[in-house]
Amino acid sequence: MKSTTKLFSLIFAAAFIIFGAGNVLAGEYSSKETNPKFLEEGIQHAEAGIAAANGGDAAGALAHIKASLDSLKEINSEANAARLQKASGKLRVAWAHSKQAIKFSKKGNDSKASSHLKKIAPAAEKGIAILSKLHFNN
């Protein structure tokens, strides 16, 4: 009887894992519903990062671009994976310029900080342009 109970438990656990019931109980979400929300959130944060950079706020630009990248990481779409990577790459360039602007500003090198600050918006705008063309049909 004990071996039957153990076998039943193993079969149940395997079925639970194989059929994805674990994901449902773990709080996973529907990509169809959440992908557009995460995309919109990512675009909004990227736009806020551009506004911060244009206002001379490298720290604000860094925070918003990081939030944008975090939102885009939540998107689950194989059909748009290449475009998401390309857009994220452009936003990572903007993120890197934000970090450099902060670094040089702390060191007192305002010319280099300003140079990096001016590069944030163009890089982020390229990422937004790619993101604005994404569609989720699945």
C-alpha cells in the first residue's frame, strides 16, 4: 500500500509540473493580457527618461530607463523577441550614457557629463521607435 501511495504521489507531482499547473499556482500571468501593458509601461518610462535627460537630470534619466528595461523584460513574445532585443539594446545604450553622465558629473568633469547627457535622448528615441512598431496578436 505504501508503494502505491508513493507512486501516486510521484505521478501527481510529475503531472503537476508537466501540465503547467505549477505556473498557475505560482502567480504566472497571461501574456496576451500583460504584454501590451508592459510595453506601454516601458515606453512611458523611456519617454520620461528622455524628458529627464533633456532637463539635465542624468539620475532621473537613469531611473526611468532602468524601469523601462525592467518592464520590457517582463514581455513574453517569441514573435517579437528580436525587435524587443534591438529596442532594449538602444535603451541600454541610453542607460550607459546616463551612468557615464552621473560618473563624470561626480568627478567634476562637466564637459564629458554634458556630452553623455546629450546622447541619452537620441539612443532612447531609437528604442521607442522600435517599440512603437510592436504588435501582440497572440
